[in-house]
Amino acid sequence: MTQNQTRLLNLDILRLASALLVVIYHYGFRMEATGEGGGTGFPEFSPVAIWLDSGLLIFFAISGYVITLSAEGRTAFDFAVGRVARLWPTFILCATATAIVLYSWPIPGLPTPTVKQWLAHLVINARALGQPFLDGAYWTIAYEVMFYGWVFVFIALGWLKKHWQVIVVSWLVLSVANELRIDSEVLRKLFITEYSGYFIFGMTLYKLRQGRSAGAFLILAASILWATATPFIIEPKFYELYGIHRSTGGLALIGPTAVACVALCVMLPTLPIRPAIATGIGGLTYPLYLLHQHIGYATFARFGADHDRWLVGAILVASLLFASWLIAAFFEPSARRFIGNLARRAAAITPHRAKSQAQTP
């Protein structure tokens, strides 16, 4: 097993840990704060859970590292096929399951799902088609897709390998300018300017593992500074939604802690765990993340008031983990093979594909 593969096993474990942090944030803090759980909550967790939205920041940094690794030596076509096969089938399956649950068990304050809303999720970013997300966690998936889109563009142009430093420095400069001066929502969505520090940190960390340079270290330092600033930049939205001010000291720790978790997983030796188990643990992350929020709220709103909330919560989390395992173990491999085979057949009848392969160094 190579060093990169070993370190990816550490990241697999961190991915699930980060997903569980987000689950605790939603069930332990947000659900009670917004009333989306029908009055059920876990105030015992609230003082800690209020900080655990940091799990999504860890996700973004992991994505920067893993996607840069995934793009290495691949054509734009192969990269796109890999990403579509990885994301789209599971997203549609989980969105469908969420729509069915929400239609059967409505959440207080949320509209009942419609066919039009579900259809908009076929492009993943339903908001781009004027429809609300079926689950509140989906906005981060839309940002991930945007990041993948830019990586695809730069692979196609041949810039990612040769000019990655120019790309990420330009991205950092644009992000700082937009968040501190321009304040364009279009730029914010298109270039993920609020959270770019985490993606850039992951990308640069991977490049440093391949070869050290003064420029890469400077970019890494700049990305950490911007990642540290991010919680302060997005905090007004947090206050607007919940009416709660979080401490300055806590906000100052979120960014550095998130990137440090990723850096440690990459640099330290692998944990003493079998590769198959670590990979299986990582595989639970994506479906769990997609399923947990609104299905969880609907479950607590339906059963939490009449039954022990701890028992409901335990059964819910166990059920979500089991469903995630079923999806990761049985559905995802078949869906990936199907999309991969479909893409290869399409490529075989496309002369342009053959030409691009011949031109690939």
C-alpha cells in the first residue's frame, strides 16, 4: 500500500467523524433552536453542539486534498465521469427517500415536497432551478459540485498541473476581495469565496506532499489565515438565523482546528485498522450526510414527543447508519459501474474522445 493510500484511510475515518459532528450539531443544537423537531431537542448537547458545524469545514478541506489527488493523471472526461458516478446516483436515491419521508411526516415550518421540487434535484443544485433543497445539508453538496466543475475546467485546459499556484492564489485574492469589499452573491456562489480557504488548504497540502517549495508553503499559510477568517465572515448569518452570538475565542479556533485535523491525518502514520474497515467507514459518510437532517427532524417531530427522545435518537442514528451501509455496500458500486460502462460506450462512439486520448501526454 502506498503512502497516499495509507493516509487516505486516515481521511476516511475523519470523514465519518466529521459527518457525525454535523449530525450532533443538527440534532443537539439546530433542531431545538429552530423548532424543526416539533419541540424535541437535546439541550444537554447544546453548549458543545453549537460549535460542531465545523464538521463541514473539515469536509471542504478533505475535498480539496482528495479531489486534487483524484485529478492527478486523469483526463477531464475521466474525472467528470468519476465524479458523476460517485455523487449523482446516491444523491438522487437519498433525495427520493427524503421526499417520501417528508411527504409522509411533514416537518413544522417546512412546505410539503412536490414533484417539481424533487425533479429539480436531478441537477443536484435545485436552487439553481428556483426550488428549495429537500434537505438543509444539500447546499454544501452544491458547493462541492461547483468545486469539481472548476477542477474539470482546469484539467481540460491543462492548467491544473502546470499553473495550480496561479489558480489558487487568484482564487484567494478574489475570495478576500469579494468577502471584504465587493460583496457579490454571484461571485460568492460561483467561486465559493466564503469557504475557499479550506479547499485551497487541501489542494496545497496535497501538492506539498508531492514536492515542497517556498511558494507552496506561503500559499498554505495564506489559506490557513483565510480559513481562520471564514467563521467570522459567516457568523452574521448564524446570528440572523439563531439570534445567538458565539464567542470570539471559539470562532478563532474553528478554522485552525479544522485544517489541523486534516493535516494530522495526512502526515501521521495510518491508524491500526484494517484497510477494508477504514474504507467501509468512509463509505458511510456521503449517504449519512445526505439522509440525516430532515429525515431526523421528521422522525423526532413524529415520535419524539410521545416516546423517550434518547431511545428515538438511538434508533434513528442506528437506522441511518444501517441505511448508509446498505447504500455504500450495494447500491453505490452497481451505480458506479453502470455509469462508468455507459460513459465508456459513449466515448467509444465519439471520435473526439479518441483524439483527446491520443493527445494526452
